[in-house]
Amino acid sequence: MTQATGAAVEAPSHVVQVGLLGMGVVGAGVARVLTERAAAVSSHTGGAVRLHKVLVRDAAKARGVALPEGTVTTQSASVLDDPAISVIIELMGGDEPAHSYIRRALAAGKHVITANKEVIARHGPDLMALAREHGVVLRYEAAVGGGIPLIVPFHESLPANEIASVRAIINGTTNYILTRMSREGLDLAEALASAQELGYAEADPTNDIEGIDAAYKLSILASLAFHTRVAPDAVYREGITKLTARDFRYAAELGYAIKLLAIGKRNGGSIEARVHPAFVPLDRILAKVDGVFNAVEVEGDLTGEVMFYGRGAGERPTTSAVVADVIELVRAISSGVAGREQPPLRSDMPVLPMEAVRTRYYVRMTVTDKPGVLAGIAGVLGEAHISIASVVQKEVDERAGTAEIVLMTHLAQEAGMRSALAGLASVPGVGEIGSMVRVEG
Amino acid sequence: MTQATGAAVEAPSHVVQVGLLGMGVVGAGVARVLTERAAAVSSHTGGAVRLHKVLVRDAAKARGVALPEGTVTTQSASVLDDPAISVIIELMGGDEPAHSYIRRALAAGKHVITANKEVIARHGPDLMALAREHGVVLRYEAAVGGGIPLIVPFHESLPANEIASVRAIINGTTNYILTRMSREGLDLAEALASAQELGYAEADPTNDIEGIDAAYKLSILASLAFHTRVAPDAVYREGITKLTARDFRYAAELGYAIKLLAIGKRNGGSIEARVHPAFVPLDRILAKVDGVFNAVEVEGDLTGEVMFYGRGAGERPTTSAVVADVIELVRAISSGVAGREQPPLRSDMPVLPMEAVRTRYYVRMTVTDKPGVLAGIAGVLGEAHISIASVVQKEVDERAGTAEIVLMTHLAQEAGMRSALAGLASVPGVGEIGSMVRVEG
């Protein structure tokens, strides 16, 4: 941060001692910024931040951050039970022991900042209640969307709105994979291998490609948007593994991109919460969010559509969000108001079962290239009250005597669609149902 | 706002009396939301908001908002000098008398919320100083970007970052016009007429199409990003009036969109601050921001590129931003910290003269279709130290014996480009210089 030219830096009125749990890539980044930009942090907050203790697994490991002798420890109690520490930054990740450490810190009257999406998605409302009880604050800007400002704008910029929906691309790994599949006609395996080579996907990519990571983040976003608890297990989840290069080609021909969307929607007195691949019309800005970038589109009744876009992961973006939380917290501590401002969730709305959700559908299937097959398909769909918007015959395999057809439906209920897909299997001439993708927006 | 199911609404600890200046479209929207969503506002803030007085020009005019007898007045003193009022919301627009009213309110120890870009751009730093002096707050979320959260994220989400640049599409009228020109091949006059018909452009469109509105907003954004004062008069400004339908076609062929950009950039110890049409590469998300939508892209050294997108104007989006300011302010008043948190600008950087800015350039010109003309052009550019990246001959007018050529340069200094353009006029065979557009990003 550029130092003020000629502006006097006031002596900090408060020195806040911080304990850091975890010194991985992001932990080291946060330690570095707090150390190297101490003057800037201080000018923003009117207080000073000192890294007092850092919990690591291996004390001998070099991390490229110069810390005073005695700062690093492998004993969690030396951090959590140190009465000098008033703020804990948790950057270990995973549910346990991170969750227990956060509980213990809050119960001891320490403020907590975390980037842990799993803990916040699973235990956020309970931890908030615990924080309120002890007059302290729990902040988690980095837990959703990495460096994209989301929590603060939701709380402070959109409070006058009734939020109708949130549609988000919140997993950079899958968005990178889908972008490569779309642009280069790659299959999933090829695009995934390339993402792994570049360090965008892990050796075991399950959490990303099955939508587990996105479901945690949606759980947090939905709570923010609708002021109600949406447990991660209540989020309907479908990964990207069934998509093929052909689906992207057909989507483009029909005027759509395919994105893994995390969708939260107000639907009467219920909430829709679902993560699945979706057809997004190409004229929507969300369809243009490519590569590792993330974006969260919010529809408010006053603002209309707003979108927040940026890098959802990575050392530096995540560090930016964690340090922003530190700065806001120290500002509140210096003003004597930390812990006074965390309203409880205001409502208690159920999550709508996926079977009751209504969307439009894209279905790709192989059929024998003979008259009458389409009539059979239309009959099954009609019985399930699904009306067809268009059917297009794509590739014909003359040797096998089969053709691939692509079918778009009008709005239909998921339950009906599922029974129709089951029914199609027994229609003479219908071969493989290649894929079924919901259309959003 | 949906009322809490089962959650108790606490009795507000503070009742904040508000005076509203101006009851146009936005003023009526704000009055309506504050009245109709009083319970929601209260649940967010722990305080209650009462519209105590409203200053209007014509007391008889109906506005569709039910206000208690005696609320509406045509006398500014009845609002500004009422000791019961602690918050003034200024929605009159324009420099005077809005500016004087805001000064008077701040000096009387009243907090002020405004949507007035002109006043904030011209007098923001002075008004902030006045607010600090009197221990009150001046908030202006609606002054830039309408319903797009910007001020709060800048202050609270990005403080750990050194901001390298801000690139913004912050005038919906011109973005609508440019989108129509680009998509339908319309000329400016046709697109403007259509925008006027739809109510997106005013009868006198000067403020929009000459970039005056965008320059005010850039002045505010640059102050936020670089913590330095950028006076609106110091912003270089060029409107969209020289663009033709052909420029959009050529831009697309070269892989660019044309957008009216407001650009703030850190350049050594100086700031670039300029509003002009720009070629934006089609793979940038900013190039996809179409129609009346606005977007602000910020490049931070930690977050990387983030973008905020939404509706930059209109009754409801602007109301959303004003009410967000009201909620934050009442929250601060209830906590007893309002007025403690407004840091002064930290630096004092000059605005770089436009002549010293370096960009790439697109130039479209008519030449006689004869050998040697290009050599003359290349000679003039070479003398000005401008190297040519590409020259393409576009349309040939065989009867006139002329051809249109499009030239793209490498990075060059504005001063050199200007002298080259002047020099080209005297090159034999060079006719009209149709347009010169800077390339950004």
C-alpha cells in the first residue's frame, strides 16, 4: 500500500494481538500482508495488528515470512488459550479440528475470522449464535468467492432489497474445465487433465467436479440472501461428469453456454437450492464468465440484477478478503462496537424438494432412425405433462441406423421430467439418453 | 421485505428523524421504501427511521406516497434548521442549491446522505472534512453506479489492496447507444433518437454523450481507488459523437468492442483520469457489458481483477443505494459510532496530463487509392515515434478514387499521436481522418 504523502499516521489507539491457525499458502500470504502492510492497516483502522502466535503442523518448515522468535507453535492451546490474543484467524480448512477450535475461541471471548466454507456452511448459524452470546464477531468474507467482495455488500449494500434469486459460478476449477470443453471441443477427461497440470484441479477432483464445493458456498450465499438456514445437505447437487463436447456444440447452436450454476431462489414460502450444470442464454453476462473466474448474480427487487465478478480462489485474492475482515474487525474493536452488530437469521424457510422445482430441459438422446420413434417420445412426455419446445435431429450414424436428437422442453416439473426419462427407456427405438441439462434464465 | 417468521422484532432503541430534500422520482421511491419497509429497516438497524420533513418545489403536486399532514414543505429552512432532524437525505441533484444545503446541514451537526454525483465530485473532499469537523457522516453510495454496490466494497472489502486501475462503464445512456450502434449498425443520431424515445436519454443529451456525467463519476471513483483528490475538471474528456457505424464493424473484425470507458490508473506517482471511447478486447468481460448496464472493473494487487455490474441509474436501483446508506447510518447512530470512521484522503497525487498518457490507437482515414500514400503516412508516424502494428485497406470508392484504411499502432504517447495526426493532414493523398480511438486493455 502506498504510504500517504505528507499525511501524518496517527499512533494506533489499540494494539490487537492476533492468533493464526494454519500457515499454508493463504496463511503465509495473510501473515506477510499483516507484517509488510502494518502501516496501511493501521491507517485504515486506527489500531495496530500484531501476529502473536501461529499454529502450524511442522514448526521446522520454512514459509518465507519472517516472524519473531517464539511466534510459531505446534500446540493449539498455546494459541487458543493465550489471554493476550483477542482475534483468531482460522485458515486450516476442513471441518475438524477447525470447527472445534473456532467454537473454543468464540466461547473464550475471542473474535474469529475464517476462510473455511465447510465450517461456515455446516455450522455457521450455530457459530453466529455462539459469537453473539459471547459478544464477539465471526467474519468469513473469504469463505465464498475468495477475493470477490460478497458478504459485506450483501449485509451493507443490499439490505433494502428482497432478494429473488442468486445465480453463481462459484467453483473456478469446473468453470475452467467447462470453458476449455466449450472453446476447444475437449472431453471432460482431457480438460480435467489439463486443469490438473496447471494446478487448477486437485489430484482427486471430486469436491469440485461433483459440485460439493459449490454446494457449501451456495449454502452460505443462500443464508445471506434469504436470511434463512440452508444446510449444505439440503442443496440438490449434480456434477459436470455427464457433459460431453457435443453438448457444448449443441448448446451454442441453440444460443446457450453451459455453466455449473449454484442457484438459490425464493419460491413462495420455500427456497430452491441447487447446484447443477445449466444452459445459460448467451446474452446473459453470466454466460460470459469464463476460465477460473467466479461470479455471483443477485436479483433484488429494487436493484434489479447486480453481479460480482472476480477470482474465487488463490493465495492473493483470499488473502485480500481475510485482511479486509481483519481491518473491519480492528476498526470495530477500536470504536468499541465489535460484537454488537450480528443480527440473527430472520426467517425459517424450508428448502423445496428438487422434485417440485420447475425449469426447462435440454435432453440429448440416441434413437433408431425410423418413423414412429418421435411419436413414442412425444407420447411419454405428454403423459408426464411436459410439452416440447423443439426437437432437432443432429448427427446420423448411417451404419448403426441411429440418429442423435436434441429436445428442448417448455417449463416442466422435475418430478415429471424424471418419470418421463424413466418412461423413455421403454419406448421402442429409444437408445441411450445421453444427457439432460436444465435451462436457467 | 419478508417479515421474520417467528423472529421477534425488538423495539427500536433509537428513532432517527430524517429530512428529505427533493421529491422527484428517486425521492418518492426513498420515501416509499422508508415508509413501507419500516419494520425491515428497523430489524437491520436496531433503530427506527421517521420521515419528519420533506422539501419540495410544489407542495400541491401528488407523488403517490402517503405522508402525514405537515411533512411536506417548500421552505428549506423548515427542514435544515429543524433541531429534531438528525439525518438529511439530499436528492435534488445539481450543484446549487444542493451543495449549500449539504454544507449547512453538516455544519449544524446533521448526518447527510446524497445521490448527487456533481456535488460529491466537485466538493466531496471539502464536505468530508466539514463532516469530520462536526462529528457527522456524509454517505453517497448512490452517487456512482446507482444500485451497484461500490463505495462500501471499496472501503471495506478492498482496503488491503493497492489499486492499479479502475475501468468503468458508468453511463447507461451512452452504453445503450453504443450497444445499438454495434448490434444494428445504427448511426449515432438514430441510436440516440431511439434512446430518447425510450426515456434512456434526455432531450438535451450533452451531459451523457459528451462524457460529462461519466467524468463526475470517475472523479469520485478515482478518489476512492487512489485515496487522492481528482477534480472533475482534471479528468480528460471525449464523448462518443465522432463514432460511426463503420468503426464498430471494423472494431469487431479486429476483435474489439467500443465502449465509453472511464479510466483511472496509477502511473508512477501520478494518476491517469480519462473518459473516452475505447477499443476493449472482446475476451474481456467489460466488453460484454451491454445496454443500460454499468460495470466497474477494479484491478487490485491482491484481488486481481474484480468487477461490479448492475443498473447504474433508475428509481429503484438508486433508492436501493440510498436506503442502504440510511440503514448503515442508523446502525452506526444506534451503536454510538456515527461520525468516527471517515479517514481523510491519504495521498496527494497529480493527474497526469493527457499528452503524457501512453496507449495504443486505432485510426480510420480516407486516402487516395494511389501508390506512395502509405509511405507518406508511415513517414509522419515514424517521425512522431509511433510504430504501426497493422494497416488494412477497407472500402474502396472507385468513382472517387479513394480508399478507407484502418491503422492500429503499438503503444505510443498521446502527444506524439496528436502531432502525427496534425502532420497527416499535409501528406499528399490523405483525405479525412475519420476517427481516432484509443485501445484499452
